Amino acid sequence: MRIGVLTGGGDCPGLNAVIRAVTKSLLRQCGVEIIGIEDGFAGLMQGRWRRLDWQAVSGILFNGGTILGTSNRADPLASEADTAAALGHARSLGLDALVVIGGDGTMAIAHGMTQRGLRCVGVPKTIDNDIAACERSFGFDTAVATVTEALERVQTTGQSHSRVMIVETMGRYAGWIALEAGIAGAADVILLPEFDYDPERVLAVCREREQRQRYTVICIGEGAKPIGGELTIERRVDTRGGADPIRLGGVAHRLRDWLEPRLSSEVRATVLGHVQRGGSPTPFDRVLATQFGNHAAQLVQQGLFDHMVTLRDGRMGAVPIAEVAGQNRRITADEPLLATARQIGICLGH
């Protein structure tokens, strides 16, 4: 057998751990040949690849990013010509199956390629932790650790200068990073995309803390918006594939501009951006990514294609890709962490 591996969508800590685990598991258990597709589906359409052997994946567990490269704009389903190119290169390589590591958009492409004859196994990947039917995705723990450290650092500046410090996180339409990092980083206010916030409520907390603590730390997800307001869009980009053309960003600056004229304190905004995606994965993410990669290898051996590896109730499993493609897992009102935040006095903006 010849099995291909590719990484799609944005980069994420732990991708190399998955590549390593898929390769080593299949080499050791089946003796199959592993083909690494370069730069995601762009490489499949253009015929760019490399062989992955034991030595090629040794020593990459600790490394951030992906040794294969990735693309969040290439979609072989965008046109008949692109589909034909991708399937043609898959046939010329003699691929029996393709392990696809990516988020909901990548899973949608994997499902479409399976329907067109290229058998795929999916591995969920996102720092946003928002893939449907999967309770934890690798890369999320690393992102939370990065944001938590940032919150700790801006707190000392806030204390020293009696400022309101706003930290903006990634997550798009899901607030998992902001919620967990906000709790871990002792934020006084956490604002999430799932629940529109009342600016007056945030203002009241800042004013009260001006008199008592002299500083306030606010953690806000990039998709958060005030009641009756609109998303803060940094820019729109032209994409050929399934990537969302909307780039969110700047919500921290927007909130700062509204708060500062109404407070005695200075208000400073920090947008963490891509530092949340980079760097070496935490030990938790290395272990989780290794489990995902190994389980993907098991699905290949079992012939369970058009399925994605998943984590449910702390156990590895699989779910049909069609059930998760294009879907998002967002925070709901009954999320226990919300109750925890409220009960320890964190303002959630409403």
C-alpha cells in the first residue's frame, strides 16, 4: 500500500507530531510506503511530494508548524480542472488512501474527494477547539498557554500604571481560547463570540475596579461583538477554496476606543495574532496529536475511510466526516466553565 499524508488549513502546534505518529505507526505495523504531500491540497493538485520514512520524521515531535507545509486557500473541488489534477496526481502516485489533517473546511474537502474516488481519513486540527464531535483538538492547549502567559504579563503593566489592559485572542466564531485562557490568566472580564456583550456592563466593572484595584484585565475573542453591533472585520481576502474570506481582528481596539473616553484610566489593547499558532506544542498537545496520528493509522488499516478521528469522553474514536464537515462546536449557555467564571466573579459582559 501507498498512503499519502497532508496538512491543510492554518498551521498549528502538534501537526508534526501527527505526521510522525501516522508514519511510524503505518511503517511499523504494515510496512506501507508513506508519501508526504507538500503544502496541503495545493501540492496534491501540483504533484509536489516527498517520501516519509523513519528518519524523515525522527526529531520533529517538538517542532511547531508542519514539515510538509500547508495551504488554506487551495481547494481541489473549486473546479473540474482542479479536481482532475488532484485525482490524476493521486493515481500517478499510486495512493491507496490519504490521511488529511485539518479543520472543518479541510474535512469538507476530504469528504468531497472521497466521494470522487480518493479514500480519505481525517484528523481534526485547530487551535480554536471548535471542530464538531470532538471535545479537544491538539494545538488548543498550546494556544491557551500562550494567551495565559500574555494575560499574566499585561497584568503587571496594568497594576503598575493603573490601566485597563485588553488582550484579543483568536478563535473566530468560537470563544474556547478566550474562555479557558481568561480563567487561567485571571482576567476580570471575558467577552466571547457566542454571547453579545453589553458595553455598559464592561464599563461599570472597569469603573468599579478603578476605585478598588486600580486596574482591569479584559480577555476578548476576535469574534465578540456588542449587543446590536457587528463583527469587527480586519479585511477580506480573495480565496479560491473553502477558506472563509473574512479575516476577523481589531475588536480589542474597537473596545478600547469606546471605553477610554469614559474612564479615568488609560486603556491599552494587545492583539496576540499568530503568536498563538506558533512555537513548540505543549506536552499535552504532543501526546494528543500522537494519539490522533496513531488512531488515524488504525483507521487506514481497518479500511474505515471517509471517517475522522475524534475524542469523546476521553477516548479515541471515529465519526463520519460528513457529520463534521463545515460544522463548528461553539460554547453553549450550559457550558460548565461559564458557571465557574460567573461564580468566581468574572464579568462575561452581560
